[in-house]
Amino acid sequence: MNRDEFISRMTKDEKLVRTEYGFSQDQMTVILGVSKKTLVETEKGRRQLSWPECVTLATVFSQSTVLQNEFGGELSDMIRAIAFQDTEVAYPPTMGGKVWWRVIEEENGYRIQQNVLSMHYRLLDPHDGRMMSSFDLEEVREYLKSLKK
């Protein structure tokens, strides 16, 4: 998934999330920091959310069933994968991916996992530390190979 696809899916889900939480359009404009006109145009399909609006929606509504079912759990990891594409990042430890992740490959304690809904990948070290995230499996494999050198 790339940034444009993420924005498109978040735009489609915004009204469902607003409804899920029982907020009026006026309340949602305050929460997202947008004008009423902007929100109405978004919900009518006349414009897409911006990247910052998507990140705000995902962050504020991280417990949304709509978003978790759309993207496969909590969205912060996927947002980082999109935001940090082509950037080296030192990630903190994870909980090992017990629910939304499946192991693709495992070697010497390192695991490549794939999110079962969003389909993005991550590389975990032997202590469940996230080493990288990407939508490109070959990029993750190459990173793992580079660790052996």
C-alpha cells in the first residue's frame, strides 16, 4: 500500500468512523481540525483527506473497529511504514505480532512478518524489536541479508 491508497481508504472510512463514535459533523470538524465545508466535501466524495488529516484520524480513532477491520489492527505501524519509506529508522520493541501478523520467514531469530489485512511487512529482531517496515517484501529480505554481512 502506498500513501495515495492509504489516503483513499481513510477518506472512504472517515464518515463511518464518525458515525461509529456518534459524532456530528460539527464535532468531527473540531476533532480533525478542519472546516465544516472541508468535512462536507470529503464526505460527499468531492475531496480526499490530506496526509495530516489521515494521520490525525488514525491516531485519534486508533480504537475504531472500522479502522482496525479495514487495516488489520492498530495503524501506527502502517503509518510509519508509509511515512518512513526509503528512510532508516530505529524502532522500539513490539509485542511480537500475536494477532494481526503472520510469519513469512524466520532465520536465526529474525522474523519477517506480514500484516494479515494491510499486507505490509516488518522485520523483527530476536527480541521482537521492529527493525524496519515496508510494503515491499524484497526490500525487507534485502535488509535481512545485509545484516548477515
